[in-house]
Amino acid sequence: MRFPRNEAAVGTGANASVGAIPDSAWASMVGYSWTKGCPVGRSQLRWVRVNFWGFDGKRSRGSIVVNASIADETAAAFTRLYELKFRIRQMKPMDSSWGHNPKGPGADDYAAMEADNTSAFNCRYVGGEEASKVYSKHAYGTAIDVNDFENPYVADDGRVYPDRYWLSRRGPAPGVFSSSGSAAVRAFTSQGLRWGGLWSNPDYQHFDR
């Protein structure tokens, strides 16, 4: 069980906030999660800050970059997860700290999945299908991935990212989106986001609009 060094929680409750991306954060994103030619720019993105419950049982704080069109919904969904005490490993933006994606543009989503990082915007192609050169909804900031390890993704070729351990263990467990009727999944679907866990090739970590 890995317990990353997360920021300490600030204030009471989820204490969610939505704002512009800070200059220092944007500087770390340029050339990694954002590159020239990306379908959205800085002005179309928002910086969401929120407290969450870590797997260590402690209150922590994280940041996630999303499209302005889903920023308020994102804050509301993570506020609900906080209220449910849903566990999140870590929540750090995709930027230079993850390195370059080895299979196309963007920061290294494979490294982030291995680290069980919760994130959203990353100007990359669809994971596991990079040869198609089709931009993922993450490239628009309209998709969110939560707890990749506990909620794996099954690619078209059958490969499972980042690991298949939780693929057959979909019952209620910390950090797991167990079913479309679970309160944790409804935290997002009630905000108008779709859950990838219902797809023919399930992507249990994924929510998008």
C-alpha cells in the first residue's frame, strides 16, 4: 500500500475552489501536458483545488486541471467524494514532473497510472490506442481519471492499464467505483458526466462529458 506525500488539507470540509491556472503551474505544463497544436489553451482551462481523504485515512489537498465547461461540476463531484470519505491516492496535475509520454504528445499518462494519480487535462492521444492519433477527451480537459489502479482501463486490444488486479474485484472497496448505482459514481453522473465503467471496453477510472 503506497501512501504518497500529499499536501495537507486546507480549511474545513472539501473546501473546493475554482480559478485560473497559476503561472508556476502553467510553466510546468507547457511542453508536457500542453504543447503547441493542442485543441484547447490556457484560457479554456481551470485549476480546481479540493481536499480529499487519502488511503492513509488523512485529509489531504490536491489540484486538478479541467475544461472551464466542467469546472464547477468537478468541484461539486469531488466535494461529494469528500463527504463520502471516498479514498483517493493522490491528485496532482499532469506536468513536467511526470515526464514526456513515450507514445505521443502529452505528459506520461502511463507513469501517472502506475502512481495511481487522479488527474484530468493532458493533451494526449487515447491511451493504449496512440497509433490512431485521435485526441483523448483529456486533451480537451473534459475527462477525469480517478484512482487508476483501483479502477483499471481495458483497451481495445484487451490490455489492461495499469494493472488487472482490480479488474475482477468490482465490489465495494476503498477507492473503487463498484457500480453505476454507487454513491461515488453518482457523485459524477449527477453532475452530467458519463462513467466509462459502462462501456464495452470498460474504463472504470474515467468520467467525461
